[in-house]
Amino acid sequence: MIKKILMGIIGLAVLVLAVFLIIAWESSMDPVDPPADDQFSQEQIDRGEVIAGLGNCQTCHTTDPEQPYAGGLAMPTPFGTIYSTNISPDPETGIGQWSQEAFTRAMREGVDRSGAHLFPAFPYTHFTKMSDEDVADLYAYVMTREPVQAEAPENTLQFPFNIRMLQAGWKLLFFDEGRYQADENMGEEWNRGAYLAEGLGHCSACHSPRNQFGAEDKSQAWEGTVINGWYAPALNDSNLSPVDWTTEDAYAYLRSGGSPFHGVAIGSMADVVHTGLGKAPEGDIRGLSVWLSDLAGASDGNQASSQATAAIENARKQVDPDPDMSQGERIFAYACASCHYNDPSNPNAMRPEMSLNSAVTAPDPVNLIRATLHGVSQEEGIPEIMMPGFASALSDQEIASLLGFLRETHTDQPAWDNLEQTIRDHRE
């Protein structure tokens, strides 16, 4: 009897394995000759360039600016490091022999030309929403770039996460394949923004926490999380900013890299704004702004100024005017206030107001720490406006006292835990 039960279990396991292999198997696609120069119109290539920007393709697939799209960018994950692939049209190390059909399958289904499943570090879970025209235009743009012969480093994923076949099971659990479906209850601008944010822009890939399997946690969608050493704030109504993300403010931030009521784009978001969205048409930025404002539950735009005034004045009242000031207040007064002081009724985007800044109100101090240590370059934030770093001028303890002072006096949020140790970790 025991032998029969054992044989039955083995037989069932073999059957399950066979079914899984059938489900997981994907055919390879024949290589093609690289497309001729005149296969695509210049108009289509130009549209594809905008789409590549909206998808932030160059940022993830470029390590050397002299070799765009050659891959090799390291992406640390809890399961090991994944390196981005070469998507230049090099026929040997890139995708020069990929047909448009193979390219489309990779974008929408996460399967490469050989039939191997792609890891979800490549956001096909979002690109699956792309329209036929956008995929075709992106293919035209990528295949007309300069071919670069460059082999990406081998991934260092731990076993069994390095087995690509297992991604088929991951897809069964966490991947919904299909094109974007417009919400008939919302307007054209909102739907355009939703298509870009949920599809091409894959915004929730950075702004949503992930579960233990590396998939976006849909129960906490848009709630914000730390990714690549930066805190991506919540985009929904959980955002702790004292001022609403109105459509106009979101537009200013996405178009120029900064707004009077929310500070400037640094770190990964600076790449999104300046590299990714730089050539996006006004309609696309406007659509994203309408969608973002709605997601954040913003009030009418005319309330933003009064909200900002109240927040700044409240912060001013909390600052002790006594000359026997704390260390943090003294550092702020001598090193920061001349650049960060604002008229409460008219804050200036060129001098970010700390009581409105998302880095100060965020639940994680990493963005404020990194900006204080290393500054904001002229390529980040608002172009040509920079902030010096204080890593060599201030100790970990001094920076902790400064940031603790800002948190206590310029927000109504609780103090950050282990601030000095966190600063030391990021300095190292």
C-alpha cells in the first residue's frame, strides 16, 4: 500500500512537472537581417524617440553615455544582481537580429527571441499595456541607433531564482497580460496620463512596495518605497506633503524638474524628468499631471498657495527665536537659511522651502541625507541651479542634528529613528 501511494505521489509530481513545462515553454523566433536604413520613416523614428524617453529606456540600458543602449547597468535585487541587456541593433550582442514580432513579444509578454523568460526587472508587466503603434515606433527608433558591440555581465541571481523557466510560474501568479483599457468615466487627458503612468512610464515599479517574490504589492499600490538607494514617495493620498499635488504643480515638476510647493527632482527622479520626459509633448505632460493630481486626491489649484503659506508660517512659529539656539538650528541658520528662506505667501521654486519639501516630510530620510551629503548637481532638479554637498564640511552628528531640527520644526511627523547611523551608512 505504501509503495502504491509513493508511486502515485511520484506520478502526480511528474504529471505536474510535465504540465508546467508545457505551460512554460516558449518557442524561439528566427533571426532576421538588421533592418535597412530606409525601412522606417523619420516621423516614425522621431515618435519612437519620444516613446523611449517616456519609458526611460536609456537610463536603464546605458552605463556609458558614449555607448547608449549597450546595457550593463547593475540592478541589485533581494535575489541577486541583474544586469540590463544590450538593446542596440548590434547583431551579435544586441537585438540586431530581432524581428518586430520578437521585439513585441518581449515588450508585452516578457519572452526574448530565443524563447527564454525575462526577469521582471524589465517592466514588461507595464509595457504589456502599450499600443501596437507605440511598440512599432519604439522598434523603429531602437533599430536605427548606432550598433554597439558589448556583452552585459552575467547575472548573479541565487539558486533557484536564476532559473528562467520558473518565471513562467511567477507570471501565472503576478502578471496580467493585455493592452490598456480606457476608463470611460474619465476624460481624454486623464486616460492619456493613466496610459503613460501605468504602461510606458511604469511609475508604480518605483513608487509601490514589492512582496517577497519581487512583484509589486497591489494592496499597497502607490504607497511609496525605497528603491535603488532613494525614497520614491507615495503618489496617492498617503503622500505626506502639506500641499496638494495640483495639476499645475505636477506639471511644473514634471516639465522643469521642480515646483515651489514640492521641491526639486533629484536622484532617479531627475533622470525621469530630464532624460526621460525631456522631449515628451505638452499633451503627454499635461495628461500625466491630470492623472497624478487625481491619484493624489488634490483639491482645486487655488488652495495650494494658502496651504503653502500655512505650512511655512507654522514652521516659522516652531523655530525657537532664542539666541541660545540648538546645534541643528544654528547650522541651518548659518549654512542653509540664506538659500532656503521664503516669503510664506510666495515660495520660490529656486530656493526649495523645507516645510514643503517631500524629502523632509517623507517617512524615510534617505533623500534628504543624500542631498545634504552630496548636494544637487546642475543636471538634477531645476537645470543650472545647484546645491553644494556638505559631506566634507559637516560630521555625521552635525548633519543628524540639522536634519533632526528640520524634521521637528518644519513638519508634524515623528522623528526619524537611528538618524546618525543612517547618515554614516550612506556616507560610507
